[in-house]
Amino acid sequence: MQELILSIPLCDSWPADNLIWHYHSRGLFSVRTAYYMLISDSLSSSRSSSTAENSLWRTIWRCNGPPRTRLFGWRAAKGIFPYAVAIAKCVSSFPKGCVICGHLETLMLSWSVHFASQIWEGCGFDTTLWTTRFHTIVDCLDNAQFSLDNDCFRNFLVVMCECWNARNRFIFNNPNCDWNSSGKKAFDFVHSYRATHALESRESHPPVP
């Protein structure tokens, strides 16, 4: 068979073989077209996110609460916080241990150290919603969005935000705080915000007589 294939005559008028870069109309390689190819591939990968993840983004951004609560939810899902493990990725000599409990400090750990547990328990959320059985914060938030209604999910984000703020206060400012009441104070702030926002909306759009 090999001899038969090699014996097939080829056209002498065909041009010699060339390498063709099909990302260019003339088949020519350039750094510019390679850059656009990489950007295109990156955008294609980002567009292929799962339906569940897209649902999570919508739930966070449509959350009926202060803008900072929605921003916190987005940052949490993206992991944009200066916890020890994240800092160590940029600064190799940075210690990865939590200064509070000594364990490897991941973002999930911030929700479950001793004072954070007190905040969660003081707010009455089911422990299965916030314990470290979740591998990532996205898994935790994704489970919460399907387990809670919109208002409860907003409150869930509020408690998460308060746990992070409490972590910072514990490290940098006030380690002796009444953690049980911290979550409730955060709830009061959100309810006050919503009431003020509703009042301003009514005053700016009075009913037509």
C-alpha cells in the first residue's frame, strides 16, 4: 500500500508547501494577531461559565440591600480579599497561618473562626449554610441562593460581611467585642437603609392626585 501511494504522480505546477497562520487574511503570522487570538480564547472561556454561576451573579446584584452588600458578595465570590493564602501567592515569604487560630487562612476560614461562629449563631442561620464543609466560597453562596429567599440571602451576605469586618477589627483594633450582637447590628443597618431609601423614593415620586 505504501508503494502504491508513493507511486501516485503529483502535479508539478503546484506551489511549495507553506506554513499558514489562519488568524490572518493573508496567512501571515504577527504578534498582533497572536495577541487577538489569545484575547478571543480568553473571552470564549469566560463566556462558558455555568448556568449556576450566572444565576449566582444575578442573585447577588439584584439583592435588595445597600450597594456595599452587593459589592461584598461579588468580591467574596471572586475571592478578592487580602486573606493570608491570597497574599502569600503574591508575596512568597508571607505567612499563610491565621493570626487568630493558627490554621491555614483561607477565605472560608474567615466565616468559621470562634467569633465568626458566634455571629452566625446569634443571627439564627442554619449551620449547614456557613460551615467549612464547602470547598470554596462560591459553593457556599451557590447553596445559600437556592436555600434562602431573596431577603434571607441578602441577610446571609450581610452576616458574611460582618464576619469579615469582625475579623479585621479583631486583628487590628478591638479583640474584645460583643460578637453575638454584631450580626444583629448589621441587620438593623440594612433595615434602616431600606426604610430610608423607600422614604426618599416616595418623596421624590409623590402619588398623582
